[in-house]
Amino acid sequence: MRLQKVCHRFSVFSPPPRSPTFASFLSLNLNRSTPIYTLRHLKTHSKATPKSINTTMNSSRFLNLVPISAIVSEDGGGSGSNGSLSAAASSAAAEDEESELGTGYRLPPPEIRDIVDAPPLPALSFSPLRDKILFLKRRALPPLAELARPEEKLAGVRLDAKYNTRSRMSFYTGIVIHQLMPDGTLGPEKEVHGFPDGAKINFVSWSNDGHHLSFSIRVDEESNSSKLRVWVADVETGKAKPLFQSPDIFLNAIFDNYVWVDKSTLLVCTIPLSRGDPPKKPLVPSGPKIQSNEQKNVVQVRTFQDLLKDAYDEDLFEYYATSQLVLASLDGTMKEVGPPAIYTSIDPSPDEKYLLISSIHRPYSFIVPCGRFPKKVDVWTSSGKFVRELCDLPLAEDIPIAFNSVRKGMRSIHWRADKPSTLYWAETQDGGDAKVEVTPRDIIYTQPAEPLEGEQPEILHKLDLRYGGISWGDDTLALVYESWYKTRRTRTWVVSPGSKDASPRILFDRSSEDVYSDPGSPMLRRTKAGTYVIAKIKKENDEVTYILLNGSGATPEGNIPFLDLFDINTGRKERIWESDKEKYYETVVALLSDQNEGDLRINELKVLTSKEAKTENTQYYIQSWPEKKACQITNFPHPYPQLASLQKELIKYQRKDGVQLTATLYLPPGYNPTKDGPLPCLFWSYPGEFKSKDAAGQVRGSPNEFSGIGPTSALLWLARRFAILSGPTIPIIGEGDEEANDRYVEQLVASAEAAVEEVIRRGVALPNKIAVGGHSYGAFMTANLLAHAPHLFCCGVARSGAYNRTLTPFGFQNEDRTLWEATGTYVEMSPFMSANKVKKPILLIHGEEDNNSGTLTMQSDRFFNALKGHGALCRLVILPFESHGYAARESIMHVLWETDRWLQKYCVANTSDVNAESDACKESIGLGTTDSENKAVAASGGGSPELDNVDKESFHSTPRSLL
């Protein structure tokens, strides 16, 4: 699965299942029967990352800022920079420039702006029977006015009170249905119609039989009609109508929203009809806000944001989050089921007879988000009758911060995909504390929805590592996954759920860091019940039953995805498909020949594949066996033809300690090194943490992948004739018992130095015109490099970073030691503590409402003040209403303008002597030394944003489809 690469132009959405890897469980909140596939792209219709709105800005923060108004200037700026001002430059000129910079939101040069404003391509969704495809139309960047809508911040959730849903959800603007013809071509388009013009569409899902679509609609009106309504459409006619005849029934989409119970009935979370006006905040508080720990409990939590603050917040959270479940049929009948409650997940059993219902309740907490509130899980009949309570978990404020620590009690409770109504779950044996040594560490149990009197749960398997999910096949086959972060060990077990005599055995035992040894993940097939199970394959004249392993195929030359026939008993495998190696990069997206029950014949195999090249946009194909004929089903245009001939190369080089490093080098269209000479260069990266030098040196990604360019991508500066060194690997390695972060700065500088030397050696970059930049943990990297390796870079751009680790004392990124356990590491790796060493220009950008627990906006505020206090050349830009990532067009365009201006002024126009700086720097920081004064520190990334998401379970019902 390739879920890391983000392409902002085209997406194929899918609700992934419980992942066969330990790393992550994605929750797109789609109906279990919805085969909407995602291929390393954005999920634009799921509950968006909540962002906050504060109409009263902190005035003290803006004393040192350029004032920003709502006026948008058409002047791109930046292209005519005069470079650094000399000592004799007029102070009046400087004042004029500052005045000009304060004219409000700005736009970058047209060559950048035109790429960002290119219209997005649609998302795709296949019907359950694979005979139809939806094209879901998307819009371009939202205006700032949408982000400025009032927001409530409650229990770690940001919600839009007017819509009664998560705030700032993206949406679709239209739905088009295409018939998939027998020859693989698309039939005429059929537009879904009947809903109001300008409607915003969310939560698109297919009915189990593929005859209907359900989706939510909202319109911007100053009335109750602005809330979400559930609509259904007939797939044959395209005609849509409201699910509820009453105009007073609205969707409550704070947590789960609705699910198809059967082919004609939906279970919907609605706003209770009896709900009145929201509670009013008391003018005078009833007493002080008190928190107490007189019991001397050890409670360590990350710096969570948007938490409940008082009793009023508790009431407000309960007001908006409480739902009334309603069973609604397509014929218009409906009935309320169960009492109003804060339902966080609703999941029908495969046989449609039962419902698995999760909810949260009081007592709430002021120090952890709602994912740790008391949680109750019940079994109901599909008609809404209570059957039994599975568990009622207490408030979990004390989950340890160590990685692989989990909540006590039953967790990951789901229906078996291969059984009508059998539950399974895991229970920790170490009290949820990863630091406790115990065997087994987790036990997996199964039990019928309605067990006989006295019937106890059966033990399926005992695990010594942390449970990571199950892929179900049938009574003879299931694959159980476990892993341990500290050692990077991951294991896959083969179990026979229906046989007590068959002992579980290890199928794969490997390091999760070793991508070269990754055997791939089993492909799943859809059942008639809408669940997904392991696909079993039969060959002609062969009694052996195989499974399909879909792998990324990492090699020293880059990823070469594959599809293997795998004999699970002998381990013998046969490669039946492999990506082109020379020009194209191809992947298997999904299995399409799964309409019928039972084993699949290899000669009837049909899969959806993607195909792309360095300069050719991703297209989708249906490949059919035995001829392996590929039929192209999309023909999307190049999203930015002005960069269609960009040059891209995967380069390899070595760090001083022998670690192999890689990066992707991009050069502008038409660039000729002999004729054009070296270019200004932008170095954009994100550190990663490893336990092994060999794993750190492995090649990840493919040189043949299409170059997707997002709205804030560094690749935009190809249009400004920059060389871009994208994703140079910066491995922070801690082998054995060594903590990687204890040598962070040393390894960070060594990695950057090797990358810079390589682009200079190739003659594509000017030594004194190399800028460094990054987002989140990449911003942290940028600040550290300017402090500890100023000889390498002429300036830096740091977006939404954290710079003072003492402000995140209970861990950050992949560091799970506390400030008091690793004081030296926390202090030494904080660029805030080295603000006096930053001598190169640094541009700090941050969303004013950053809700990421690791990167409070205060981090940039205080770092800027520290820099300014030491006379550093610096600039701080705070983006109103923006969160950790930036969304509004005005904000994004201004970020690009600020970045372009900075690069033109302090990179393109830089004339400093890099050799003299290098000598001075090496004398001052002792590059290559390992004495205690120069030992660095580190946190790791692995390429994901600096998010402290320690809640192990999602609220949303886990869909049952898998890429």
C-alpha cells in the first residue's frame, strides 16, 4: 500500500480495512460496502482535520508582524529583488519596503499561481458489482471566508455548530455515473440530479446491492436548511431525493453518520428532534476551575489542544455530539431506535441481524480528548433492540506515553468478516503499559453476538508483541499481525480459526524498516455481505490454493510493484505481474473479479491498476487474465502542462559515517547544465528515525512516479527556475539500546552536508544559493540546520514547526522519554536554545489556530522573539484561521508569495562567500566530532507530520475494503 505520497490533483478513494500493518488504521468513515478506492491521495470527503476560528486575534502577537488585511494584491512580488541591502542603503528605502509588504494578502508570480489554481480532477468509486464507476467532482481551494466560520473547540474536536458536523469539511460538487462496459470502456455519463444547485456533497456510499447511492447535502442558507440532510439516488436513473420526508430531520455528523443496514435500510445518526437551544455560558462562574491529583496518580499526557475547560464546555459538547439513531427505509418509513447518546460508531453485522454500537459518556476529562472518555460498546439487533453490553471502559487519562501503550480492557472490537455475526477483539495483558515486560502481551478473543448462557469467549491467539489487526479468510485461514515499535519487529501469523488442533505458525518475521524484505499484503475480495476477506486463487490442474500478495517491490533501483501467487503452506511464490521498470510506474489498486463467492480462477482474474511516468499523469486500467490485456478507463490531462517536461532523477550518495542516502533531484523544463550552469536550489526534507544503518540506506519510492505538485509544494519553484532537492533522506539512527535523538544534530548536519555536496558536485546548484525548508518536523529540521550548519544554506523557510522541546515535556514525534528523563536531549535539540547561533535569514510561517498537539502557534511566536532578541534576520507570518496545514486560497497564495520573496531576496540574490562561512562554521561546531558538547539530539519523523495522535482507536466504524 502506498499511502504516503500525497497528490493534490486526482484521487481514487477507498475505505481501507483494518490494516495488515501495525503502523496505522485509517478511518475514512465510509459505509462498509462502499468500494471507494484510495491510491496515495488525499481523502477529501472524510471528516476534515478540525481547524479553529478566533475572530479576536491576540494583538500582542502582531506587534512584530506585517499587518494582513482582506485585500488581495495582484502584484506577485519577489521577482525583482535587489538582494541584501548594503550598510549604506537608505533607511527610507527599507521603510518603504516594509510599508509595501503590509498591504494585505498577496499573490505569488503567475507561473506559480497558475499551477495552484489548476482545476482538480475527480475522485473515482467502483460499485459493489464492479459494473459502474462514480466520478466525484471536486472544487479548487476554498476561500478564507469558509475558514472564518464560527467554530466550537470541544474535547479535542473542532465543529461547525451551524452544520452540526466537523468544521471545514471538504466536499464534492457533483456525482457522475458511468457504466463499465464488458470491453472495459466507459458508457455515457449520467449525472445524479434532483438536489439543490450549489449543494455540498459528503459521505458518498453505495447500497449493498449497488442499486442506490446515499450521500449528505448541505447548502449555505441562513436557516436550518444549512444543516446536513441525507439523500439517496437511484443509480439507474440518477434521480436523487431526500431520505426523510420530514424537513426537520438532520444528520449529526460529529462522529459517525450513517450506514446501510441492508439493501434498502439505513441507520442514521440524527439531531434529536427534542433538542432545544444550545446551553448559554453563565455570565458569572459557579466557582473556580480546579484539577486535583491528591491520589498521587502518575498521569503523563501530550500537549493536547481544544480540550474541555469547564462544566459549560461539557454541556456544549454533549449538546452537539448527542445523536438519535433512526432506521430509515427507502420507502419512507422510519423509526427511532435506542436512547439519545453520543454514538461514535455504528456497524452492522455481515448477516444484517445485529448492530455493534459504540458510545461515550460522562465523566469527561479536562486533560485528554474525547477518544479517551468512558466508552460503552453494546450489541443490538438490527431492529434496535438491546442484546447485551460488551464493555464499559472507564476514563483513560493514564495511558503511558511509551509507544505501543494502549487502553486497558477490550479494544479493537469488530465483526469477523467471514462469519455472519461473530465478534473479535484484543485485550492487553500488560495493563496497557509498553514498558511492562509480560508474556503474552495481548490476547485475541472471539465470541458470537448472542452467546449461549455460560458460553465464554474463545481465545484465538496469544501475542508477545502488540496486536495490529487481522485479515480474515475462512475457518481454515486468517492472518494475524503484531509489531513492536522499539525494535521495529513485525510478525504475521497464520491461524486456523475453525480448528483447535492446528497450531498458529509464523508466516513472516521481519523488520518493519526493511522495505526490501516486504513480501506484500494479501489482496481481499468482497463478499456478498459487503465484507472483505482474503482472496483465494486456484490454478488450472493444480489443487494448491494460493493467495495474492500485492507488494511495493522496494529495490536499490526504486520500487517495482508486483503481484505474487503465494502458497501459504510452503512459502513458494510465483510472480504473475510486475510493474514496468524502464519508463513507467504501475501499481495494483484493487481486485475487481470478486463478484462471485468462492475461490477465484487465475484465468478469470481482473484487477484495477494505475500507470504513470515522470511526466505523464496517473491513469487507470483494468487488466484481465490470462492475456493480461490492459484497458485504459481514464484519460486525465496533465494538471500543469507548463512543467510537463521537468527533469527528475533519483540520486544516491553517502554520509560520512557510511550510511547510504537518496534524494529526488528535480530540474526545470529545458534546463541544460552545460549551457545554463548551476541554479539556485531549494532543499526540502523531513527527518526519519531508524534502528539500523542498513534500513536507513534503503531506497524508497520510484524514479518513474509522476511528480504530483500540491498547493504548497516545493516543486512549484521549478517554475521559477530553481533546482529542487526533494526529500533528501535524513536518517536519525539509534542502533541497539542507543536512543537516536541523542545524536540528532550530529546526524542531521552530516546528512544535509552530504546532500549539499552532491548537488554541488553535479554542477546543478550554486554553493551560496542553496535554501532549506520544511513543514512541521521539517521546520524543526530547518531551524536546527540554520543554527548548527549555517555554512550549508543561505536562508531557510520553516512552516508550522516546534522549536522549544521543553514545551512538549511528555514526548514528541517518536520520542517517548520525558523532559526529566532526557533533559540534555530535549535542550540540545531545541533550536530555540540555539537562537543566538542563527545567522542566516529565516522565514517562519504558522497557522494561528494550529491544533496539532506538537506544534502550538506559540512555538513560532517565542522562537521569533528569541531570534529578534539576538538580531537575527527573521520574519514571522501568522495565518489567521489556519491550522497545522493551510487550506484557504488567500492563505496559500500568501504563503507562496512570502516564500518566493524570501527565496528571491536571500537565495537568488545572495553573494556571500560560502567557503569562508564553511571554515568558520566547522571551527565553531566541530563537524564530525562526537564529544559530549557537540552530541546532538533528535526526534524522528519517518515522513509523517508531527502529530501526537496517541489514541489507538478511531471513533468511526471501520470499513471493510482494502487496497
